[in-house]
Amino acid sequence: MSTVAPTPLKQTALNATHRALKAKMVDFGGWDMPVEYSGLIAEHLAVRTAVGLFDVSHMGEIQFRGPSALAAVQSITMNDASKLKDGQAQYSALLTPEGTFVDDILVHRLGENDYLLVVNAGTKDKDYAWIRRHVGMSHGLHISDYSPYYSQLAVQGPRALETLQKLTKVDLAAIKNYWFTEGQVAGIYNTLIARTGYSGEDGFELYVPSDVATTEKLWNALMEAGAEFGILPCGLGARNTLRLEAGMPLYGHEISDEITPLEAGLDRWLKLDKPTDFLGRTALQALKDSGGPARKLVGLEMVERGIARDGYPVLNEAGETIGSVTSGSPAPFLKTNIAYAYVPTAVAASGEDVFVQVRANKVRAKQVPTPFYKRVRK
């Protein structure tokens, strides 16, 4: 009887660093990644109150270049990339013809015929194959998967700017939210410095060559620069609770190939009126014209004792299942238990209390506005 050896986990350039820091490592979408170092709550609070550092080098980077680059991006994304200026980024998504999610992404305009799409780690190979299938044969377009050549570090929190500013002559305060530039950071030339993140806080995502020496140099410089502010290395656990508090969707939870942007409440980034057609547009316009989706994503705060975990059933007063939790957790900064769930549109519109089946208990939850947490901008 033959056995198939398991596929070895992929590693970022900082794998040895994480292990030296005694991080708890987990299999995340085929990557050997740190889920926590000093503890999820401490790491979460460091980002909310000071500064935290994340290795997010598992994310994927796909570049579109050539005279047809914009047309290709426009045809497969839901936002309007024609509005971007050089050095600007936008939240967007790749959609199926049915209007559901292939993935949510960030689109960066590097130049007139040059766009960088940052995609999720667990869906990168699927995304790349899907892109090649739909626009790969376009004349005047070159598509490259540069994921293996980038390391990406995220420095996040109210002291992120002060931390990073020690390492560069670039005026970081001049970079607006969802804009980016290139510059020297910690002696590393041509670092892409983007004022983006997945924490709900101010911060920057830095893209550098993926060799171990360069990536470790940047990590160590950031840790040293942030020491006076109490910087902590942060894992995927805190990244998840931070994005949940901040109302940011996660593929496979709030969004999937069975969920549309209209259901997920992402209408703000869905440009049905943009000047060019795109995959999913016809289906979404028809759904909108017919009165909208039958279910909507809502935010829940637990009123009674209990934690709503991913996948738990959502019930009405009569105990009937009306939906399910997509993401749920204690919120370390808000000090309450929160969740996202899909419920019938009529229930979402009413704002009525619902219940979550927590093991054998029917636990009351109230609908609350989202995002649960919104940072105070200076």
C-alpha cells in the first residue's frame, strides 16, 4: 500500500526569525505561519495603542503591464481602476460571472500601463489561474506572478509612522491613506511603502526583495525602531481579531464564491456604473433591480454570556435557524464578544435581536452598526 508524502509547508523568509522568537506556528493555507508570539490579546492591544509588526509575506502579488493593462484590470475587477492616479491603491475584488467573489484584492497603480494586484495567500494560485483564463490572451498585456520575489511586512498602529520614520527620509506623513511611494528604508533601496493595512489602524505595508538577508534586515530595524513605543511582533491571531473589530471581510468567511458584494455590504466599492463592463456586472445589476439580495451581513454583539464562533447557527425568537455566524470572537480592545453573521434581509432591516446557538445554549445577541471599531483620525 503506497502512501503519499504530505506537501511541505511554504515558508516566508522570516521563518527562522519566528521560530527564534518562540512563535506558535500553524499551517495557514499551506504556509508555515506564526499565529501568536507573546499572546493574542497583548499583540492586539499593542496595535490598537502603540505599534505592532506583522510578517504578511505569504500574500500574493500579480503584476499587469502593457498598453492593455488598465482594460484588463477593469474587465475583471468590481471597482473603477480608471480613477486611480500613479501611486494610488484601491480596495476591489475579482468576481465570477454570477457576481460572487473569486477574491478580494488591492489594486495599486504603479504607472500608466502598470498595475500591481495584491491577493490573498490561500487563493493566490486560484486567482492567478482565473486571471490567466479570462485576460491572459489579451493583446498588449503581460501578466506576471511576482509573489515569490516579494516579502511584505506590515507595521500597524498609532505609533507606526513614528517607528518607520526613523528608518527613511521619505516624508511618511505626506503619504495619504491608500497611497504609496518608493524609497529607501533601513538602507534597502526601492522599498514600496504603502499606507495600507488590515488592522483598522494607521500603518504601512512594506514590499522588499524576498531574500532572507534583506527581509531580516528590515524586520530587525523595525523592531529596534519601535522598541521605545513597545512594539510587539504580531501573529495571524491578532491580525484576525483586529480586522474583525475593524469590519474588514475575510475570504472564506464574510465573502466567498457563494456570496455577492451586495450581500456582504461592500456596495461602496462596487461600481456598476463604471464606463467599462466587468465580470459579474450583469448578474449584480439584475439582483439590485429585482429588489436586492435575500440575505445581508450584520454585526452582532452578544448580550448574554457566550462567544459566537465561526459557523454557529443564528436563530430567531422561535428557535428557528435563520442564518449563520461567519466570524466571531471576543474583541480584546472593545472588551465584548462580537460576530458577523448572514441573516434574512428583512431581519437585518428590522434591527431586531437574534440568538446564536452556542453549544446547547440559545444566546441573545443584538444587531449593532459596523465596523465595531473605528479609529479616531488625527
